[in-house]
Amino acid sequence: MKRYMITSALPYANGPIHIGHLAGAYLPADIFTRFLRLKGEDVIHICGTDEHGVAITLRALKEGVSPKELVDRYHERIKSDFSKFGIEFDHFSRTTRPIHYENAQRFFLRLHEKGYLYKAKMKQFYDPKSGRFLPDRYVIGTCPYCGYPEARGDQCEKCGRQIDPEDLKEARSALTGEPVVLKETVHWFFKLSALKEPLREYVSSKDWKPFVKEFALSWIDELRDRAITRDLDWGIPIPLNDYDAEGKVMYVWFEAPIGYISATMEWAEEVKGDPEAWKPYWTDEDTVLVHFIGKDNIVFHTVIWPAMLYAHGDYILPTEVPANAFLNLQGRKLSTSRGYAIWADELVESVGQDIARYAVALYIPEKDDSDFNVRDAFTRTNAELVDNFGNFAQRVLSFINRYMGGKVPHPGQLKGEDEAMLRLLEETVRKYEDLLLRYEIRLALREAVKLGAEANRYYEHQAPWKLRKEDPERAKTVLYVAFQILKGLSALFYPYVPSSVKRLWEYMDLPDTSFQSLVKPDPSLAGHPVKESKPLYRKVEEKVIRGWEEELKKRYERATAGDKREEPRIKYEDFAKVKLRVAKILEAERIPKTDKLLKLTVDLGDERRTLVAGIGHVYKPEELPGKYIVVVANLKKKKLRGVVSDGMLLAAHDEEGNPVLLTVEREVPPGSEIG
């Protein structure tokens, strides 16, 4: 038996939960935890609301309430959303609880005593109109890398790059919209630069998703000390007897992940009644620590948080960080602030808990951003869950009740097709377990669906309703095999649709619902009585699907009503600074241990250069030499995975987000300028 410590990203207590949140961090964690628990593993799933920081204070200002009033309201709303969606936690806490304040301050002091924190003067943006220093996220402006006009002062939402607020163009206050000024202040810094090598060694040793590992390693290359305090009146005070500590609170991304430990401590006291019960989950090297997050949180959970744990010294580091990409809606980006989303509670109220869970599970964005289209989602759910699994369950159980005296029949001699089905069950279970343990939750579900489809084909082909009259003994054998397959299918579908599968287990009246018992054919169940069953699901009707399509169209129109404006224009002089030249690709090779990065050698006429490009998932190295491409020739050099890239190739993106190289219509001399 393994011990697992599972966490889901702490949701900000400033709004309800929508399907993007669920697909990214909460439904995958719930499915994985239920799977482990069904297998009898020692596992706890911990979460709680994140109740400090900029996102909270901004929302409170907008609503005209205090931060405390805001987080109290949304903590209860978020708990309710999770409950309605069937997301279970062993404990769901809050970062405003006393136990977290005390634990976070102890953590701070430990790092301070060990020399990992230091005080330094710095210049920080100040909003003269509101009379306050602005944390990075309060400063917005144009991204220096991609030109996105609404980039935050810590990270650009569009290109994902880390940003220093001083690098933003046309920086302004998120509070007042007015221009900001730089002003000197004092903050405490975390000495991240001292941890580069242990972090690189740690991340390099991990078998994480390629895009997660690549992102973490590239961030370590640029690692620098980071301020971990803020000038705010809402947060955890700095526990130092220092004049400069007056009015300083911990940066939310420093104290929030400590909330995972605080919540586990609270679980130990309040749920287990043993204040020491939390320790094995956070201090024992045999524990598997898994953080389910969205890709916007990768850097914090793969670099900064492990650095904090390493510096502290008493805690284990994350074993797995199965980050997911973003979920879009009807081909467009979800937006909580603009109301373009499907909220958890309304989806459940519309189609029921398990239909909602299944529909979202189909689109968990495990590798790339995925798009939740309501028609496709509900059409697939109707076919795969209702017609496939649900229909098979009802046909088998109702037939046993009606024609087999309500008992699983004793089989005769198994034929080849019977044994083939039982072998398929065994093979499917093996693939399913392997995929789930690799956090490929969508692919594991595909295996369950394929087994269900084969079970229906077997049942249809054997036609026990005919055999009942023509060959009664053969009919009994088919029903016996079908019951064993249904039992196995129930284990595979349970983590995804637990409520309905629990009803199914009641109908089947199974003596043991452990994973091992469910997936293994049990001859002792011959003669086992089953209860009268009812259909597990109802199809999502066409009028419901159309209703959602119309409603989402209206929501998008409302969300973008104020966006009918021209994109900002740049001056010719600005464009003239960019030197675009034609380059001929001479050589291409894959950078080891990456899926996307290729090292290209290109001819620029008067010189050869090396470029690093993230196109290896679309283009094979051997098909690139000889192509004439367009490159930005006057970019600063950048080191990626140990290779210095001297320039950047240009590419468009197709409808699936894959890069398409920009080439010239006919061959021109390498180095030719474009303009």
C-alpha cells in the first residue's frame, strides 16, 4: 500500500467555480483520488480557499465590501459548487484560519533563521491617486514580449512570460486606471538564486509531462531572488520585530501553498482527532505528493514551492505535478470576470451531476488547451455514458431479473467468445490502471468506453433473448459473462460518475466493491441475487443542448460588448526596429528530453546562426533542411535548455493551435531583408 497526499490548487475566494476550474485542477484530482481509494491506497485529498492577495482585494473594492465579507461569502459558495459537482475532499479549509496564520509565520521564520530571506530596498510602483504601493498584479500595461495590452506586472496571461512590472509599457494602476510612478520601499526577498542547482537537479529527475518539465527548467535558467512581502492591509503579517515590517504582509504566492500543510494539520486535529496524524503525509519520503493545478500555476508549484520546501528542510518535495492546460468554451476563452463561462452549479442543475462530470471529463486539457463545445460534449455523453455503459447495465440486470429469477445464472461451458471478453476485461484493466497512474485521465476513460462498446457488441451478437428459448443453458452462460463484465466496467466508470455507479452497486448487491474484487471475475457470484434496477441515466435532450448554445452566444456577446475598438497602432519607427530576414534551414535536430524544441542551423547569407524553436511536435527534423523561412534577426540571444538561440523564426497557428512556418513564395538569397 502506498501513501498519497493529493492537493488541488486553492481557488481564490472571489468568485464561483466554472467548468474551466473543474477541468484543470478539481475533477482530475477527484477522479484520481477515487481511483486510489477504490484500490485501497492510503490517500487524502486536501484543498481550501485562498483568501488573501490582490485578486481578493480588487473584487472586494469592486463590490464595495470588506475582504473578510467577500471571502466568507465565496468560501461557502465554492464549497457548495464542489459538493454539487461531486468533488470530495478529506478536508476543505481556508487560508484565513488561525492555524494557517501560525503555520505560515513559522515557515517564514524558519527560512529567515536559515538565511534564505533578506531585507532590501527596491523601487515599486505607486498609485498617487489611491495613495498606495501596488503589488505586481495591481500594475497593468503592455507586455514587452508579445504586446498584449492587458498584461499584469507579474506574468502575461497571453504569452505566459514572467514580467518585471518595470518592463511594462504604459504602466497604469489596476485600481484607478491612472499612470503609476516608481517609489522606494523595503521588502523581504527569498534567495531563490542560491537554489538554482538543487532545483535543476530536482526537476531534471522528474518524469513529468513534457510541457511542465520544459517550462520549469526554462524558468530555472532565469531564476532570481523574489520579493515575498507586499504593502497591503489584508494578509498575514510579517512576524519580525523590525520597524520596516510595519504594514507588510506575506505575498499570497508565498503563503498560499503553505496552506496545503496547514489544511492537513487541521484535518489531523478536526477529522482524525490526532494532531500528529498529518506528519507522515508531509515528512515521510515514501509519501507520493501530487499537486493538481492549471498551467498558469506551473512555475509556483514546480520551482518556487519546491524551493521553499527545500529551504525549510523538514518537508518532502512534490513527487508529481500533473498540470493541465486551459479549457476554452465554444471556441473562445473563458472569462470569469466577464461572465463568459458555464458555472458548476448551473451545469449540474441542467443535466445532473454525473452527466455534467462525464461531459467535462471528456475535455480535461491534459496536454494542450481543449475546447468544450456543448453539442459535442452532450452528444458524446449520450452515446458513451447513456447508450453504452448505462444501456448495457440496464439490459443485463433487467434480463436477469425478468428471465433468470433475479439471480446471476450458473454458467455452462465457456466458449471462445466468452473467454475473449473476459480476457479483454483483464487487458483493459491493465491499460486503464497504467494510464491513470500516468495521469492520462481522458485516455483511461477511452479504455473504459471501448470495453463498454465491446460488451454491447458481445451481448447483441449472442442475443440471450433468442437463446432463452433456443438454448437456455447458453443464455445462462452469456448472462453470467455479461454480469462479470458489468462488474468490471462499474469499477472503471466509478471515479468519473460515482453517484450513478453507487446506485448500480446497490442493484447488483455486491458483497465487495474494492477495485480488485470488481475487475476480477468471481465464479462465486453464480446464484447471487440482484435487485430490481432502474435506468441509470437520461439522455440530454436536443432542446437542452440548443438552450445552452443560445445562452452561451448571449453571454459571449455581453462579455465582448465593450471590445469593439481598434487595436492600438504602432509608429513606423517602432516597426523599423524589427529586422526581418530570409533564412535557409541547413540542419535540424531535436533537443534531447524535449517533445517540442528543435535546434536549427540557418544560413543568413553573411553568417550562420543557431535558433531554438518549439515546433518539434509538428515538424520532423529531417523535413526542415532546405526550407526558406522568415526570422527576426535582431533579437537578444536567449539560452534555452543549454542552447543559445540567436533569433526567432516566425510562424502562424492553425485552428488547433499548431505552428505553421512562414515561408517565402520562391527562393531568394538567404539574408534578404523583408520590409
